[in-house]
Amino acid sequence: MQTAKSYSAHADPDTYETFRALVEAIAPYTPALGPLQAPGAAELHVHEYMIWELDHTLALMFGISRTEFPLSASTARMLNTGAVQFVAGGGAPDAPQVPVWAVSPFSALAPAGRIRVLALLEQLRFDLGLLPPPYRDDGGFLKFIIDYLNRGTMFGNYSEWSAYGTTRLETPTRRRLEHFPIGWRQAEYPGVSSGYRAFRGFMLFIVRHEGGYEIVRR
């Protein structure tokens, strides 16, 4: 199992930068809201969460031997292909950042342009034949993954992900909370509470009498 540092170091630069740009656009850094609410998804390393999930949890399996097909690299290429078509169609009012374009066209767009690319991909407004596998000419799967990119980013942002710190890219059973999650503080979530998995009986009962009934508390 690779550590967070080595996993990030071995990720393709275009994949890493594309996902960083993705989460930055969906949950941006907002200093105007104050120090607690300021950190965005990129500051909380949610892009690493998305890459990890797409390569492990959502990875496709093919063949009799169940060969794993990680999705992060192909998803980044899909977003970059969408960005290229977006710019070619005159959709970007501002010129993309030229130095960044060579690494990740999606990252070179302004945040509003990135959100627009996501919307157009979900609406199947681009040439799906130009997308990389497994998204090529598969509108159903494309819609699913765009929806996941939005939901997954928000989930990672407000989950305990960032608090796993140096253990965040370990397997789930080896992750350890190193501090109270910032996303929990932002959402005013007090943290987990002790629960009981065993059935402890009914709290309410129906008591029938004289053709009617009433609900009474135990």
C-alpha cells in the first residue's frame, strides 16, 4: 500500500492537476466567509480522495480474472477532452492559461468554465466519440460519472477525509483520525456518538380497546 506522499508523487501530473481543478471549482476557497469556512476542497486534499475512490472503490472490473480498471486517469482525460471541445466551440469567454493548457486543458479554464464543461458533458452536448474509454459513446455512464464527481467532491469535503492526514491514502481499516475534521466544523457536525447495534425493543406500542386504539410510549 502506497503512502499519501508516494501515491500523489506517482499520479500522472495531468490527472492530479485536473482533479485539483475539479474540486477547486465545485467547493472553492472562500476567505470572505472567515477562517473556518475559508478552506475549500483543494485545501482539504479532496482531489486525492477522488483519485483514490475512482482507482479503488469505483474501479471497473473486466474479464474472467476480474482485472481492475482504474478510472481516475481516463476520467481526467474525459474532462480535458471536454475542455478542448468547449474552447474550440467558443465557449470560453476568457483565454485559457497557456502554460497550464499543455498539462491539463480543464485546469486552464476559469472555475466557471470548468463548471460549464461539467454541465455540457452531463447534457451530452459534446462529441462522445472523441472521449476516452470507457466513456466513449456511452452517454449513460458519462452522466453517472459526472453526477458522481459532483457528489463525491461534496462528500469528501464534508467528511472526515482531511483529518486522516498522513494515513488518508491507506486502506480504510488503517486510517486514523489525526485531528477533528474541518468539514465537520464547517457543517457544525459534533462528531460521532456511541450507538448500539443490538435491537433494544420498541419505544412505542399500539394499545387497542373498544374498537379503537392509542399509541403509548414504553
